[in-house]
Amino acid sequence: MSYLYFAYGSNMWTPRMTDRCPSAKAVGTAVLCGWRTAYDKPSRDGSAKLNLRPDPTGSVSGVVYEVEERDRPRLDAAEPGYEALETPVGWTYVYRGEPTSSRPSDRYVALVDAGARAHGIEPPPLR
């Protein structure tokens, strides 16, 4: 059995996603309405990771993967601190805790941007 997963951050980079979930297959791109991106999720290394925040006028572009259910625990483990959320474009991960004022690492932003561009979508703004 499989499910759809909406990636809006570093998992848009297919090699990263398939390393985390070997069954993952990119099936297209989608836009999630009612949300915006923010680099405000605290990570273990002290930097910020990309996150979704509710925004009634916002929208987020991302990559949709089909993932076998057997890989779900691996994806959950790769996304500590995030909550899985079912959306109209597939399952995704949202951090609902206190935002960090730290900046994302240059390497992380480059990975997010490369993933977006590889799928023909605009990278999320750095804010």
C-alpha cells in the first residue's frame, strides 16, 4: 500500500528523498493553498529548517511523491519535531512549536533550492 507525500523542503531533492525512503517516486508537483513557508523550525544542529505556517492567502509549491507505507517510519524518523498532517495534496510535515530566530545553513538552503529547481518550481523565499 502507498500514500502521497508533499515535500516542500529538502525532501524535494529526489536523491535525498529516495535515500530516506527507497520506494519514493516523484509523481509531479502541487500547490498547497492556505499555507506559507518559513525557515523557523529549530533543528538539532541549532540552525533553522523549512516549515509551514497557516496563511489564508498563502500557497506553497512542492513535489508530490508516492511512498510505500513500509517507508513511513523512516520518513517519520528523518523529520523529528514535525507533526504529520494530511492535506489535499498528500501527507506533509508541520512544526507547530515555538519558532527559532536562527538562520538556516547555506548547505540546507542550497539543497532546498536545488530540489525545487530540479522539479521546475520556484524555491521558497528565504524569510
